[in-house]
Amino acid sequence: MYEIIEKQVLSENVKLMKVKAPLMAKKAQAGQFIILRIDEKGERIPLTIADYDRKKGTITIIFMEVGKTTKQLGTMKKGDMILNFAGPLGTPSEVENFGNAVMIGGGVGIAPLYPIVRALKQAGNHVISILGVRNKDLLILEKEIDEFSDKLYIATDDGSKGHKGFVSDVLQKLIDDGEKIDIVWAIGPIIMMKVVANLTKKYDIKTIVSLNPIMVDGTGMCGGCRVSVGGETKFACVDGPEFDGHLVDYDNLMLRNRRFICEEEKACKLAGE
Amino acid sequence: MAVKKTKHEMPEQKPKDRIKNFNEVPYGYDEKTAIEEAKRCLQCKNRPCVDGCPVEIDIPDFIKQIAEGNIDKAVEVLKSKTSLPAVCGRVCPYENQCEGECTLLKIGEPVAIGRLERFLADYERDKGMKIPKKTRPTGKKVAIVGSGPAGLTCAGDLAKMGHKVTVFEALHAPGGVLMYGIPEFRLPKAIVNAEVDYIKQLGVDVKYDVVVGKTITVEELLEEYDAAFIGTGAGLPRWLGIPGENLDGVYSANEFLTRVNMMKAYQFPEYDTPVKIGKIVATFGAGNVAMDCARTSLRLGAEKSYIIYRRSEKEMPARNEEIHHAEEEGVIFKLLTNPVKFTGDEKGILKEVECLKMELGEPDESGRRRPIPIEGSNFKIKIDTALVAIGQSPNPLIPATVKGLKIGKWGNIETDEEGRTNIPGIFAGGDIATGAATVILAMGAGKKAARAIDQYLK
Ligand SMILES: Cc1cc2nc3c(=O)[nH]c(=O)nc-3n(C[C@H](O)[C@H](O)[C@H](O)COP(=O)(O)OP(=O)(O)OC[C@H]3O[C@@H](n4cnc5c(N)ncnc54)[C@H](O)[C@@H]3O)c2cc1C
Ligand SMILES: Cc1cc2nc3c(=O)[nH]c(=O)nc-3n(C[C@H](O)[C@H](O)[C@H](O)COP(=O)(O)OP(=O)(O)OC[C@H]3O[C@@H](n4cnc5c(N)ncnc54)[C@H](O)[C@@H]3O)c2cc1C
Ligand code: SF4
Ligand code: SF4
Ligand code: FES
């Protein structure tokens, strides 16, 4: 059992929790994730480690309420117990001094981006962050990311804050303005990662994306999380979740992530009744 | 009186009923039948059956006690060599092991050793299990990685020797394949839980959600524990490597069975984890795992469940009993057939598999005749779901994270006969050392390693 020791509401349906898990906090690194199961009948769902406190023994998760499990998790309070919490899983981000790093986060993808931004800054990179959301009320972790960024751009679909449009527009502008970019990180909706990767490919800028296929065990046992990278089948839970963005088959990932849509809607409807 | 030539029948659910539920198929012997069956045993002096058992159960001795009606005593004899009798009595391939050596085979069927073992285990569980007296603690601590049959057996035996044992399991449930792989209708999960509870009552502590190699490394464990046993199994699914394998509708056997068994997707939406199969399901492979997939599909409502296998009936690796049960339930066997390509509709959802007919040639290195494709024999089968059950490789996580550990050519951990690896204090056994094998071999390996660990700690 793992205690929720802090809870914050970041935006309409995005919540932050600090969970007591000392063994995992000791090992956690940027780019890794955990798998949790709320109760005996629950599903195992993966969530990125948004932060960790090795001294206090906590892991921070930030999640968007999209279905049965994340909505149920959202109703839990400080002091409540999560039945299972396993990790840190996956391969950590490769952190080194690349030079000029552009860090792109979309929606709840901003959460996993944060510890990488911090790690890259601490490794000596010049960091430019671009955060994209539908409207300004959905923007999370702006202050935190700003603290470790040399420059921060915001893009909103409706223009309620920053640039009106997509993160890729901002990236294109940076490139057009002659910004010398050594590496790009893009984490967010699959379609966003695809667009960014297609853009950076043209300019041959190394790009890392973090994939979020449907998972079960998270230990490399089931193959449910498999993704096609450079024509090879990889398991995102052990080989990833980060991959070379220019090699990922995004269309296949989108397709496979829709596998259980009907069932998930059913579970949600029943839970709502 | 002449000995009855055949085993006493074990009653079971009728095929047409059982494909509508996940309840266990055979019901087991009652006491009267068990005693009658036990009386068939000749009590051979040379005990050939015992040689066939990887965990050295004193078979004639426990059978003698049953025949004399001393059921409690029989349980004691059985339990002195195995901590998981209810499991072995159900899934052990006894036809090739103890029963395969039985003298009665010369005149007919062997003594139903497996069924008798199952009877005893179930009898004891119904009555409430007796916990053996605690041995004096040795003060030594052992870490066990993985709670499959290898890890559990090793843990139970070490605890009985007085060592303090902690099991670290990556998942949220114990049992390894017993829990996530083998279906409820063949091995009820309540039974696995009861056997694990027994091991816990021996003093073994089980910690879940600990992915060794990630949450903590083996080296770190050895700072706190005097020895470690690695029983992490062969959990890495193999793929066919043909086009279309990543389409929506293609699962590995592991994913499919884990969703259904461990996550209880057959009770969705009461349980949150979904599984989806269409009307026509094809399982590729013909081992126990494949039979489990094909039979599970029927129970989830598939109208047609195919087994597609590239060799012939004779080469099918599954136990005869499983093949027989699958046939009775209506699984359709397409043998000498090899898939070459999956195709999907415009949305990328699986709709058919293209296959080739095969014929058998000369025996290959496995001793089985090699399947050779018949050119131009391509044909297509409409399917909604494909389950790939062509084998598993050793889980690479531990081999990749322990520095200097000697790894074999299939990614297995290399050990000697007793489970010692090349690093003092690190032992291994079960599927991680041998590649995918059987429950009883994993238990045998756990048992031998427990002895070697005990020696090492002295
Ligand atoms: C490595 C990894 C890290 C992740 N990190 C985060 C994170 O930090 N914060 C966060 O909010 N989410 C994260 N996700 C996504 C999160 O796991 C899913 O949102 C969650 O599993 C949905 O569960 P549910 O029961 O609430 O919704 P469901 O009812 O299962 O699904 C609702 C909707 O979400 C979609 N969905 C289901 N599973 C996923 C998935 N794995 N990825 C994307 N969409 C999915 C479904 O197709 C459906 O449309 C991560 C996923 C992965 C694989
Ligand atoms: C569907 C199916 C049906 C089968 N049917 C039969 C049958 O009828 N008869 C038979 O004899 N055999 C059968 N087998 C084979 C048999 O189940 C295996 O040979 C046996 O379970 C191997 O035992 P094990 O202890 O080595 O490993 P496993 O049972 O695989 O257990 C390994 C455990 O280690 C855990 N683990 C893995 N990595 C880590 C880590 N890094 N840290 C912590 N824990 C970890 C896993 O989660 C798992 O719980 C079947 C197998 C399958 C898949
Ligand atoms: S454990 Fe298996 S091989 Fe040994 S006696 Fe029992 S059924 Fe036979
Ligand atoms: S070989 Fe068969 S008949 Fe002989 S002791 Fe063993 S079980 Fe009994
Ligand atoms: S989640 Fe099962 S292999 Fe990755």
C-alpha cells in the first residue's frame, strides 16, 4: 500500500499527487515511469515520474483524467492508499550537455517533460521550452519549467495565451530565425510528436519522443506495449519509453492505442452510473 | 485379484457446459475412488516412478497410506517433498514423468499418481492446512527474485531449514505463470493463493511491486542478504516475425492470458481491465500455452477457435490431456500450416491471415521432422484475433543488470546442476536458467538450489 501524501489540482482535469514509495524514489530518474493499480479490481496504468524526492521518499505523478482509472484516481485524497505502485520502469533519458536543447511539451505531456528540462539544464544545456495546450486554463507547471529554461514559449489553440496555434509553429519560427538547435525533446499527444518529428527530420535535428502505448505489466513480459521503431519491434516499457522520433511509426501507435476504446467507454459509463 | 488395467475415471464438466464458464474442468477423485485407485499400486521395490519425479516425491509411500485409508499420513509424506502439491497434481506432465515410469504401463494404464496427488492436496486444503513446526532460526537471510514455482519452492525449502527468506516479485500477485499464464479452468487462482499462503506461513515474506534490476539491483540485495536466488522465468514473448504482426487484433499469448487470468478481464467490467476478441480467433503454436489460448477464446465467446501449427499432430508439444480437452471443446486444428502474413482493413484492424501448407522433411536438430513449405499453396483464413503462442525466451532484465553474470546463448543464466551461477552467493533456476520448461522442473530447480544455498551459508 502506498500513501498519497499530497494532492493538488493543477487544472480542470489535471491533478498532481505525491506518493510515498521510498525504494522507487531512491532510484527514479528523468524519463522513467511507474505502474499503479488503485485497488483489487483495478487496471494497471502507467504514469510518468514527474518528480521525486529521494529524502522524503516520494514520487510525484501528474495525470489527466481521461478514463475510468484516472478519474477514480482523481477522486482520491491525501491520506488514501494506492494498492500497487511499481517502478521506476523504463530506460532513463539520456542526459548530457548537447548544447542548445529545445523542449516541447503538449498537454499533460508537459508533466514528464519537466524533470528532463531540469536535468538538461543542470547538465549545462541552453534550454528553450515550448509548452502547448488547448487554452490557458490547461497550462500546467509553467513556473517550474520556466525556472530551468533560458527561454519559454507558450502556444494555445485558441490564442488565450502566447502564440495562437501549435508548438510546431513556434519551433518552425525558431528554426527560421536561425536558432542553432542541437536536440529536440517532444512529449505530448502522438499527433504532436509526429508533426514535430516530421519537421525536425527536414533539418536533420536529433529528436527524442516519449511514447505512451497501452501497457499491462511494464516488465517486458506481455508485448502489449510494442511499437515499431525503424522497422523493428520494440517494447516501450523496457526499450523506451523514449525513442528516436525520426524512426517511430506513429500511425501504428495511434491505431494500437485505440484497441480498447469501446470497452473503456463502457467501463466509464458504468462507473458513472 | 487381478489389477484393474485402467485408471479410475475422474469426473469432469461436459464440454458443452464448460466452454461457457471459467470453472475448473475436472472435479477430482472422491475419497473412495482415491483409495480404490491407490490399491492398484504394486509397491514396486525398485520404485521406478520416483526416478521420474523431478522433486523426488516418495510416491509408493504416500500411495500406500491412501490405500490403507490413512489420508492425513499420506498428506504428510507428500508434503515432505513438495510445497505446491495442488499445483503439480493439476499441471504436471506426469504422463512423461512419474507415470511414464510406472510398472503398470506393461499391462495397461499407470497408477493415476497425479490425480492422487491432487486428491490429497484438495483434501488437506478443505480441512485447513497444517503448518510444520518451525526450525531453529539460523540467522541467515536469503533474497528470492520472482515468485514463480522455482522461487516459491526455493523459498519454502529454505524457510523450513530455518533461514529468513524474502521474495521480491515485480507484479502485484504471486505465482508467476501459475497466476498470469495458466487459466482459471485448469488451475483455479484460489488454489495458487492457498499454496502461497502456506509458504508465507512457513515464515516467508513476499514483497510485490519490486522489479529487481530497476527498483533495486541484485548487488544491492546482496548487501543486505547472505545469498540470492533468481527465478525470474521465461517471460519474453517470441514473435512470428511476419508482416502485419503489429495490427490491432494481434496479441502475444502472454498479453492475452495476463489480461484474462491475472487481471480477470473475463469479468470485465466488474474488473477494470478489458480484453477484446472477435468471432474468429486463431492461435499460432501447439504447446500448452497455445491450448490455453484457444480454449480461453471459446470461453470468451469466440465462435471459431483455430490452432494453426506448422508441423503435424505427432509433433505438438502440448500435453495429450490438453489437446484432448481442446478437441472435445471444439477447437479446430489446422496442422501443417504456417502463417506468412497478417492483413488488416483500411483502419488497420486485423481481418485475415495468409498461410502456406507444409510437408514434413528430415528430422532437424530437435529430432522432430522439419516442416517444409509447399510452394504455391498459399491460402487465406478470415480471422478477427490472432494469438501468438510460439514460445518465450528468458526475461532479459536480470541478465542485463548483474555485472559479470555468465549468460548462455539463449539469454539464459548459466548454472551448474545445483543452481550455482558463476558469482558466489547468486543462484538461479527454473525457466530463467533452462528456457521455457515445466512447473515441476522449475520446482525441482528451486529445491536443488535451496540445498546448495543452505550448504553455501554454512
Ligand atoms: C510510459 C507512459 C507514461 C504515461 N505518463 C502519463 C502521465 O504522466 N500523465 C498522464 O496523464 N498520462 C500518462 N500516460 C497515459 C496514461 O497511462 C493513460 O491516460 C491511462 O492509462 C488511461 O487510463 P484510464 O483508465 O483512465 O482510461 P481508459 O479508460 O483506459 O482510456 C481512456 C482514453 O485514454 C486512451 N488511453 C488509454 N491508455 C492510454 C495510454 N497508455 N496512453 C494514451 N492514451 C491512452 C484510450 O484510448 C481512451 O481514449 C502515460 C502512458 C505511458 C505508456
Ligand atoms: C500459458 C502457460 C501454460 C503452461 N502450462 C503448463 C503446464 O500445463 N504444465 C507445466 O508443467 N508447465 C506449464 N507451463 C510452463 C510453466 O508454467 C513454467 O515452466 C514455470 O512456471 C516456470 O517457473 P519459473 O518459476 O521459472 O518462472 P515463472 O513462473 O515465469 O515466474 C517468474 C516470476 O518472476 C517474476 N519476475 C520476472 N522478472 C522479475 C524481476 N526483475 N524482479 C522481480 N520479479 C521478477 C515474474 O513476474 C514471475 O512472477 C505453462 C506456461 C504457460 C505460459
Ligand atoms: S510432482 Fe509431478 S512428477 Fe512428481 S509425483 Fe507429482 S505428478 Fe509425478
Ligand atoms: S511404479 Fe507404479 S506401481 Fe510401482 S510403485 Fe510406482 S506407482 Fe506403484
Ligand atoms: S507492458 Fe507488457 S511488455 Fe511492455
